[in-house]
Amino acid sequence: TILQSNHNKQAVVSTQSTGNLTKNFAEGTAYFKMLVDVFTKSMRDPKNQHLKNFFMIIPPLTLNYVEQIMNGKEKINKKNKIGATFTDDGFSMGIAYILKLLDQYSAFDSLHWFQSVNSKFNNEEKAVK
């Protein structure tokens, strides 16, 4: 029947879409790995010694980024939409990429910054209640 035929077409399209999504994700992962492989040596070169403590500036950079995103999202509902932002994942991807290039994940984790932020917000939430 027409309904069965339509249902089968939808199933095929859905399966193809899922396959394409999986393939594209795998390709994206491969591109990320390729970029890491290409730039790791040059980023860890002694001439880039000034980046040895890069991980330490991530907390203030992140706070600034969050403020900018919040301001941008607030402008979406306003008449003057200059500076409005819907979404932006470039910052977090860039930070993850640079931490990987510089092999500073452990150093960044040693700051316990995420735990500190969670603790601060939990304490603020308790104070409001």
C-alpha cells in the first residue's frame, strides 16, 4: 500500500541520515586528530615557551566568554540585534584544541576550576533558598 511504501521510504531515509551523521562525525574526529598531529610539534617547540602556562588564563577567558555569550543572547529579543549571538562553540573547541596541542589537560585539571565553579554556584543557590 501507499502507507507501507511511504513508511519504508522514511525508514530508508532515516537509516541513510544516521549513517551519514555517523560518517560525518567520524570524519570530523579524523580532521581534529589530523590538525592536532600537524600542529603539535610546532606548538611545543621551545620558541613557544611563552605558552607553557597557557592553562592558567583559561578561567578568566572563560568568564569573559560566558559574559559575552549572555550579552549576545539577551540582544536576540531586543529590537536592535547588533551583537546578538545565537550560539557559538568556537571558544570551547579552541580551548580544547590548544590544551591538547600543548599537552596541558592535566595542568588545567590541577586548577580544580570546574569544581570551584560548581561549589560557588551550589553555595549561592543554598543562600537564596
